Amino acid sequence: MTCCQGRLREAARGYRAPDAPVEFEYRGRNALTAIGSETRRIYWFEAPGSRVRVHPRDAPSLDTVPVLRRV
């Protein structure tokens, strides 16, 4: 392996595909329904600790919900 290939491999490890889903965990008390601001998709968190994969364009709006956190 040449030195350049090694650097490319290291850079790729930290790379996240732009269309990869973003996972959120619900930390509230009951169920929660959230609507993505960009795609208008409905995301259902049925109980505390529930994890849901979210479209990356919706992730910034779900970041503003206090009982949700990225995992």
C-alpha cells in the first residue's frame, strides 16, 4: 500500500454519506410524533428509549426537540 492509499482510507473512515439516515433516541415520558421540516415525513417514537432513523435533511429540525438526541 502506498502512503496516499493509507491517507485516503483514514479519511474515508470519518466520512458520512450525505444521504445516510441519522438515528435519534427519544428521552421523553410518553409517545412522540415528530414531522420532518424538510421532507414532511412523520417519525413515531413509541416509548422512552425508542430509536428512529431520520432522513438527514430532517435531522436539524429534530435537533431542536428537547426530548430527542442524536445517537
